[in-house]
Amino acid sequence: MTTQTLQEMPEAPTMSQLPVAQSAQSARPLTGATVEIHDGERWTPVCDRADLIPGRGVALLLGGAQVAVYLGARGELYAVDNRDPFSGAYVLSRGLLGSRGDVPVLVSPMYKQAFDLRTGSCLDEDLAPDGSPAVLRLWPVRLAGSASGAASGAGDGAGAA
């Protein structure tokens, strides 16, 4: 009979361990097609398109906000708040992309609520446990510096929030 030991699960990253959005003064220059997020005032380069894996999320800091960035299977970009409104945990970058019919969704890794990536609304429940609307903030996101100029499903305009 063999003995097995339980491996400790890695802890979620702290705020100081998350990648910080690139700025004009960044030491690491971005090359090729660059993913940019609009923070309400300006477009901020955050990573190279080549750094993203389709279907996998990446958490980053934009100012003081945690943002989850996703690349869809067809090249679409999504950026949403990383905080799950049902658990309060900053885990949405670990969620799953999928669809319900024609609706692109992000499924939370915590309690499995699905969020419409076009509107941020939860498709399963209207309210979070604290009584607030179950809606994620969508961050305008775009691909800059490429011939395709692909924009996000969340919108390319600075007014979307």
C-alpha cells in the first residue's frame, strides 16, 4: 500500500503579485498587436496579444482595479471586473468562457453563475447576496497595432463601463 500526501493548493495572488498594466514609462516594451483597456480617461496598453491563450483569463491591475482579460476562441477580447459579486473573491480571471445559445458568457469558478459578456449581467440571478445588482463592469478593450484591429465583444468605445 502506498502513502499519498495532499499537496497544498496554491493561494490566489495578492494585489502586489498581479501584473500591472503597462504604461508609457514601462521597462518592458510591448511588441506586435497590443491589448489596450480604456480606464475612462485613456487607453492603456496591458499586454501583447501573443501573451493571451484563447479561453484562459489573465488578471491584472489597472489603476487600483483588478481586471480579468480574456481572449475568445475566435479572437474576440473581453475585459471585466475580476471580482465575483456572489463570493466577493477576485477569481473571475479563472472562470470559463462559453455560450448560452448565441450569448457569449463567462462562468464564475466559484458558484458557477454565468455572466453575459455583452452586458455584464448575470443570467442566473438578478441580485448578488448583498442585494446589489449582479452585474460585472465591462471594460472597453481593443487590439492596437495590428492589421485586423479586432475589438472586444465588450465594446471599443470609451463610454462603456
